[in-house]
Amino acid sequence: MQRHVDSLLARGVFVREAGDDDEPMVDGGPLPAKTVQLKDPVFARADSMALSLKRLFALALQDPGRVDFSTHVQTLANHLIEAAQDDPDSLLAASHLDRQNPYRVIQQFLGACLTALLAPAVGIAGQEKVMLVCAALTRDLGLWPMDEALAGAGKTLSDSQRALVNEHSVRSVALLQRQGVTESLWLQWVSQHHERCDGTGYPAKLAGDQLDAGTRLLGLCDSYAAMVIPYPARKPQFPANALRQLFLERETRYDALQVAALFKLLTKYPPGALLKLNTGEIAVIKARPTAPELPPTSFVLYDVQGMPMLKPKLCHIVNPEQQVTAMVPVEECRSASLIIKRLWLKPEASKEKETVAAAS
């Protein structure tokens, strides 16, 4: 039973799998979940990283001091940064499509992926970039113990619950310090990730030049991830709709140049987006266009009868015969989840064929 597996892993119980002897180790032992295999496809590595984040959260709150939390998070941040460099499309797809993990894990991980991908665009690199990704992975640690109560509260929070939410960045910093985190930038960015350019954020109502590039980027990526990931009290927005809302607030709450960079990164249909075609078929975006004149790489998952296809078919969503009519929630395509994953887990040899087919 999954809850028993979760309980055992939270206590540090694990079984070594074939090849684990080559896993990267850090001070304090292996990561509390299956360690990321850097030789694996990025889509698979993303799944492992999200699971590791989930275990780290559980250990930090249930058994403080059990692991070297700071070192583990930095190791995870470095793995994520490497994955972002190796295959950004697969990383974006995996984080947009994840529905196996709790909301807090998915939302944090997606925001961290975007942060890693956009950091160079705002001039953040090296160890500073690692600290920013660490902050993105842990910014809502203070909300984790409250998630069940908040989900049960529905759309309307009580005054006391709203006060707790508004204080969660401060509580997150306190929890991180209790876990031995001392890096000043990491703590600063976590404490400020809900501040906004126009001063309407919290907890300190900072504004304008009081917010550095890292704070602004963290807040932007956090907001986008919160919009597109489903939460018990609200339905998720489609990526295009979330981007539109951020665009409308680009001169007030968010940095206009950073919003433009997010648009350029994700495009209208980011990898992992599910689309209804005018043929009645449902397709998924696998990769962004490699050139402005080319379409994104996409595959039909459901045929015109609404049946999952065992072998997805390459399609061209810019052709008149296969135009997009609507976006489709991930939750409505669970029956094709394994088929979807296989698209990103194919042997490397098949990628060249797909690229040629997409270009033609």
C-alpha cells in the first residue's frame, strides 16, 4: 500500500536497486528517496527529483535533524539545474504533467524548474543560482503542515487561517534555520517570495528597488505554478490563461522583463500541454519549436472516437486539418498517462526521426 511505502521511506527505510552503487552520495548518506540517476532520461529524473523533494519535506517536519537537510536540498538543486541544461522540454513536460504527488510538492517543483531555466535570463548564475533554486524548492515549507486544513477550508479562509498563510514565508525561514540552513541569500529569497513590485505582497510590503532580481523571479514562478496546478479549493488554469493573467500584471505586481522571459520560455503551448483538435483527437506537446517558422513537436494520444492510442501519432497542429480548438485538463487524460510518459522515455535513437518528421 502506498501509504505504508511513504511511511517507511519517511523513516529512512530503502532498498538498493541495481546500479545504486554508482549513485552520487552526500554528507549524511543518500537522499531520503531514490537518488536521481543522472544517466536516466530527464523525464524520469524529474519524477525522482519530485519524489526526493516529497521525502525531504516529510523528514524535515516529522524527524528534524535526521538528515543534513541543507546539503540534500543543494544536491537536489544541482541535479535540477543539470536536468534543465540537458533537456528543458522534458523537464517542463514532467513538471506540468505530474499528478502523482501532493499539490505542494508539484507546485514547488514546477516553480523550481522555471526558476532554474530563467535564472540566466535575469543575470543569476553559479552558486547564486543554486541558492535561488534551493529557495524555490523550499519556499513553502511553512505551509506543508497546514495543507490538509487549508484544503478542507475551501475557497474561503477564516481570519486565523489567512493570517497563518500570510506568515508562512517567515515560518518557512524559521524551519529552514532549524534544519541548519545558514545561507543568507537562500533565507532572504524564501522570506521575500510573496513580495510584489507594487508593494501589495507580504509580509513586509516591500516594493520597487527593494526587491532584487531573484526575489522577483521567485515570486513570478511561484505564481505561475500555483495557477496551473490543481488545488482542492480551486481548478487549475491552462498555461496560456495563466500567462495572460501574468501579462496583465506585468507593470504592477511582476517584473515586465521577467514576464516576457517566461512567455518566451513556455510559448503558448508548453511541453506537456494537452490540446483538443478540430478532428476530435487529443494531442500533447512534446517539444517547443526549434525555430520560429516550425511548429511544436506534438503527438495524437486519443483518436477521433476518444480512445487512447497505443502508439501515439506525430501531428502538425498548425495545419488546417489539425488545428487546436481547446486545451484539455491533465486530469481528463489519466487513461493515457503511461502512453504519455513513454513519449519522453524513448531511446535516444528515435529522437532524430521525430525531429526530421516535425521539420517536414
